[in-house]
Amino acid sequence: VYFVGLLEAERVAGGPFDVIEFPDIGGWGLASVEAERAGIAFTKTLLSARLHSSVGMIIRNERYEHSSIWNGIVVDAERHLLKHADVVVGHIGSIIKANAEHYSFTERWEGKTFEEFPPIMLEQHEERPSPMPVASGEETDFIFSSRLQPFKRPDIFIRAAVVFLETNPNHRGMFRVVSYGWDTEYISWL
């Protein structure tokens, strides 16, 4: 579905995309990567995979996600995407390294991975905005938007919010957990 949708979007745009980026989860870019490898489509497009939290990494690190035939297929699709993407982008170097070791891609990814923390800049010469300092009394909000599961560590966000607010009692911004989960006991604990 993603592959066909991208072909249609490319047709409507009147030409090839410069970059198409897929998240690692679910292996959604598998058909597009295979089409590029076969010379069928996207031959003038850089296909990128962004490391987020693949099912394969989640299963390895917590038994919250159970092994199953379906998850096996998803994990294989994720691995294939990460193996054959033109570029792999991660937000933190240690996450890139952990993924490379997990999938046995350390050598394969040499020169193919980039560490880039959002905001994502398309041009190398663009300057990144400097982080906005948060002084006591500002109204900056902080948001946790990842899934509520132990692997994503929402407890660290919550604890950091408490420490920040204890140290900055005049801060008027909000700390928001904008997410979902299915383990009601874990969510109640949070």
C-alpha cells in the first residue's frame, strides 16, 4: 500500500522524489527498497530509514511484545529495510550502534548512517536553531508522545518533570503525556 501510494504521489508530483524516509517499525519501506534494487522504481530517489523503535529491538529488550509468526514477519521486513536502505538515520549515536549490533550491520552501515536529532534539516549548510533556554517562569510545555510501555521509559520523563518542577517552582508550562498503551496496570503505575 505504501509503495503504490508513493508511486501515485510521484506521478502527481510529476517526477521523482529526492528523498523518501521510512520509519524502521513495521518494515513499511520493504516493497519500495526492493523496487529500487530491481530498478523498477525510485532509482533516482534516496531511500532512507529512520531508527525509532523497531519491533525487533522492542522484542529483544522486553518481553512485553511476544514472539509470534506475525511478529516474525514484521521483524524480518524491518531488518530487510534497514539492510537495504540507502541511508539510515538515528537521533542518538548509541541507538545507531545498538541497532547495528542487534541486526549485525556494523560493517554494512559504515558510511551509511547519520546521527541527526530533530529538527531534521534537508540542507547540510542550514544552521540548526539553538535550543531554547527554559528559564524559571516561562510557559514552555514538554510532551512525551511515545507509546506507554517500559521500553519507551515514560517513567524517566515523569521523574524528570517532577525534578524540573521542584527546581523551577515558577515554571508555568505543562508536562504532558500524550500517548496510549494497553497495559492498564502499567499505566496506573505511571
